[in-house]
Amino acid sequence: MTENSASAPKSKTLFIVLAILFGHLGIHNFFIGNTKRAVIQLLVSLLTCGIGAIPMWIWAIVEAFTVTKDAQGVQFN
């Protein structure tokens, strides 16, 4: 039986790198399927002309080290 990509475990390392580099834009949340959270981070960063990017980046760093599962509940590998 083959596993589809929606249920395959995602890389924790890639998630952390995306959170550190592009966390203020919510890219790491798009990666794991948390679209609502990602859109919030993206819009706050863009609609505040970058001022909101600092708190969004801090939020992303915290998520990078606390989130252990993707949006479907699959544990990172």
C-alpha cells in the first residue's frame, strides 16, 4: 500500500529553517498545512508595512521549537 504525500511525515529540520528564515511571512505554517495561521502571519506582516513582522517572527520562532505535528496530526520525522 502506498502512502500519499498528504499523510507523509514532514521534516522537522525544514520546518525550523523555514520558521527562522521566513517565519514572519508564515511560510513554515503553509508547509505543514496550517493555512489559517499562515495567512494571519502573512497579512499582519504585509498590512502593517513590516512593523508587525517582528512579533510575527517571534511567534514563528516559538512555533519552530514547540510544534511537533502538522495540520493533519502527523508527527514530524
